[in-house]
Amino acid sequence: MGEPMDAVTTDSGVGAPPALLVLHDIVMEYGLPGGGALRVVDGMTLSVRSGEVVCLAGRSGSGKTTVLMICAGLLRPTAGAVH
């Protein structure tokens, strides 16, 4: 697994509109042949509001595509909440 990825959002400050997307303490694991699990996302929390720009950056294998698939509803995380 690569280095941890960074999620960067702009700071909307006080009085900001409600979040359009919230990931809270997301964990994603894939089962390995013969038992065990590979954790590809570990405790990610992110809030995205209207007008914000978000960039997911990280090395190959750090979980960027997995996070986007969770945001799109194509994957259900092992743990955590998506709103």
C-alpha cells in the first residue's frame, strides 16, 4: 500500500452552507485470499460544501479511487458513515 493520501478542501468559515457530502471515519478493507484483510482507507473524515473544490492526492494504491467510489455510492465502506 502506498503513502497516505491527502484530502484538501477550502475553509468556508462561519456561516458556511450545509455540507453536500460528509464522510465520517471511513474505513475500507478488502479480503485477502487465505484470510486477513487489506485496509486501503483508514479513518478518513471529509466534509464538502457547495462551491468548494476538493483534491484527492496520493501515491498509486493509496485509496483515491476507492474513496471516490464510496462517495458515488458504488462501494459501501467497511466502517464509518457517508451522508
